[in-house]
Amino acid sequence: MFGLPFDSGHVLALRVFPQNSFAPYCTVWHRDPEGRWSIFADAPRLDIACPRYYGPACDRVGRSRIDVAWTGPRDLRVTMDDPHLEWTLTVARSPRLAVVNPAAAAMPLSSWRPRALVRARELLAGALGMGRLELSGEMPSGHDGLLMPKRMYLIGGSRARLDGTDLGRPTRLAENPMIGGVALPRRGVLAVGQAVWAIRDPDEFERLRRETSWEPAASGSSRRAAEGSRRFRSA
């Protein structure tokens, strides 16, 4: 879930990485109406998940159990235990994205190298109502990153309660919500794709890889999320 703003001023986001350089993880991001960000990770440790790159822009990071399940071809349910979150969303049908997504998915990974092609994708996202997005640039941690969505889907409806607070209804913001200097979509968007970040310290990177070696069968929530993702792509 690239990002989803609500009319109450809250913003939610979801990241599921069933495969990466360290170990599978899932994170929920939350921005409150005062602009304070929190990231909660279902991960072996925080320094291999989203807080590694976005933690410096957060007021709070922590670990929590997160479960992600597709309850229908276009219906997703996300729960988290602490803080307690109940979040459902429905993916909308979009004639434009029905044309764009197959074309984008067919493009090779090498098409993400030329800056002109990345910029063309950013302009397309703006034309689809997502506002000013930069898919490449510096993360709050100082890492250079590149987000590579292959398919994007607009959100038709969503309800969420966080620690008993109803977050309201999805909305389209006048400006993109920012975490550090990184913009999220100004309307609800679910994306399927990949992301890469440059290695700043090769020794630290290799040490983390050794410390977080894993077997795919050992990952519960991430495996279920991956299975749900495959079902959605074929729907």
C-alpha cells in the first residue's frame, strides 16, 4: 500500500517484502494529523526493515505483529496487535490503469536505469492523480533509493481503526504527504513491484546478511502476504 490519506488527517501505508537482501518483513506506516510519523515492523529486527531507510524521519519506530490477508479478489485486510489496527481496503477498477499496468509490467528492469524513463513514470503517476512523486532519490537515512512499481491500483474504499480511533474515509489531498523529503501519493494507491537502495557501508551490509540469514519456509506473515500478492496479480 503505497500510501492512503484519510479525511481525518491520518495517513496509512503498508510495505510487504517477502524477498530481500536480509529477511522477509512487513511494516505499517502511520502519520497522525499533527504530521508525526511512526513505523511498526513485523521483522526479526528493525535495522533490516523500513526503519533502516525512513526511521530518521519518524517520531516512533517499533516491532509489532502484522497480518495481511486477501479476503476477496480486490479486498485486503490488515491487522496489527500493538498499536491495535483493523484496516480494510478495496481496490477500484480503473480503465486507465487497465491499459498502463500490462505495458509497465512488460518493460525490463533495465528500463529503470535511464533517468528519462523514470521521470516519464513519475509524470504518468501525476496524471493519474497521485501528485508529485519522485521514484528515485535520497531517503531520510541518506541511502539513495529507487522504487520500481510494475502495477498500480487505485483504492476505491477503506476503513481503519487505530487503537479505537476511526481514521475516517479515504481522501485526495491537495499536497503529497511527506516523510522526510520523500513524497507519498496524495490519493490511495496500491503498488506491486520492487525497490532497491544503494549500499552505503559494504562491511555493515555483509554483517547484517550473515546475522539475518533465513529460510523462506520460516516466514509466516510474509509468506501469507506473498501468496496473497500472487493471487491478486492473477485476478
